[in-house]
Amino acid sequence: MVASPRGRHARPPERSVREAERDGAGAAESTVAGRRRRRSWRQLMQIVLAAIVLMLLIKAFVVQVYRIPSASMEDTLLTGDRVLVNKLVYHVRGIARGDIVVFSGQGSWGTTAGAPDPAPPGDPVLRAVDDVLSDIGVYSTQTYYIKRVIGLPGDRVACCTDGKVTVNGIPLDETPYLFPGASPSEQQFNVVVPPGRLWVMGDNRAISDDSREHLFSGFPDQGTVPENQVAGRAFLIIWPPSQLGDLPIPATFQQAALHAGAAGAPALQVAGAAAGAVTAAPAAPAAVAAAAVLGVPALALRIRAARRGRRRGCPDARR
């Protein structure tokens, strides 16, 4: 009987070789799976962060959601409505009569109590941070209002002729947008709008604290507001669903006589928008929603591609 060799050159049993191969293959698969999971998480975080950054850029420069806090624009806008405000439009065209605009009280009406808005920080760095936060709608010390533009720079706005507001002597038919039963104005006025300013009024004239009230309260520039403090034009009601609809310029402002030789507001530098008398919708939910909308389809495509790659035996199919 011949003994089996047991030196260092002895051949291990075949079963042990197969087990070692299986263990090595399992460890390799586990490592690859771990790398895939980490890569998937990184890609998901990149998608979410990109969506948040995109949302903030859109809010700062293109469009932002605002909540209506009072009844001064009823029945056009109801308390609690959410409207989309176009912040880009006045880089392309001038402000038009009949536009519903959001504007800052800085340099005109101040806060809702009539006090001046707080001065910006003296430190340049803090001021820059404050400007950025205001632009993206996260935080602002300014008070914002929403009203309808009635008079542009150089216009003569008066009330009342035959019970109607007139612009440059042309009477306005305001019945379609005024609060039902409301008169165009209980107060009489006759104002030439100063250069670079706007005469604005609410649609619910009986309770609207607008250019008329500030005119009679002795505010500068006859109660008008600066063009360069306009944040943008409200153009769409998006909430609640029962109020969903656009906000077009009423037909009365399209009268040919009104535009013949009329004053015009040039395109202007749009101011930053944030919260105040008109409040911006919270940034975080909007950013999360954008991440969901933008990220989920992209992530689904990546996962689908990865599954196809695994079926084909190719670990890097998700590139």
C-alpha cells in the first residue's frame, strides 16, 4: 500500500478547490453589488441636488409661486390663492396697463403698517447673502404687494367721469374685474404719474390699500410705486383647482384710443422677490417636488439599464 504524498507540493482535494473558487466568486459579486449600491446612491443624490439648484435658479430668475394673503384683489384673486409670477417678462417687454404685478414696498409704501422697510445690512458680505436669499424667495425683510397697474409714467389717471376711472381722458370699463357691486372709487383723484412710477389699484376697491390711500396719506410721489421694485407679473392661478386659470389683461386696456400717444413703461431690471404682504410658497416643498419630478424618471431609466446589463452579464451597463 503506497501512502499519499503530504508534502508542500501535495495536490489539495478537488472539492476544496471548487469551494475556494465559489467563495472567491461570491466575494467578487458582493464587492460589485456594493459598488453598484454606492454608485446608485451617489447618482440619486446628484439628481436631487441638481433638481434643487435648478428650482432655486428658476425661482430667482424665471417664475415663483406667491400666496394671496388678503381680499384686496377679489374677486380676481381670493385669499389663499397661489399665483405664478413671471419674473422674466419685464426684461423682454415693458409693464402694461392692466397687468397684475407683485412689487416691493421699498422706496414707496414700506410695510403694511406704513413704516419703511428695514435697511439692508451694512456689511457687504451680509448684504450679498441677504440679496441672494431674497432673490430665491427663501427670506426677505421687504414687504411685497400685489395690485393691478392702471397708470404708466406720464399718464393722467383720474376719477370719476360718469362714474368711471379715466386714463388720459379715456374711460375704463372695469366691470369685468371689479368686485361685484363695487364702484371704481369712492375717492376722487386726478394724478399725473411721475417718471419711473406706476399708479396701481386693487380690484376690490372698497378695501384695497392702494395708490389712492397712499396719495391721501401723504406718501411721496402721489402714492405711486417705483417701476424698478416690480418683481414680476402674476399670470396664472395654480391653486386651488377650482380657481385654476390665467390672468389676462382686461379688454378695456386694449382700447386703441388709450394706446394712441400713450405713455409707456420701458423694460426694467426686475427686483428680487420674497415674502411679505404677498407671501412666497415655501422653498423646500417646491424643491422636493422638483427633485421628484425631475429625478424619478432619470433614476428609473438608470435602474432599467442596470437590470438589462445584469441580464447580459455586463456589470458596467449603467455608464
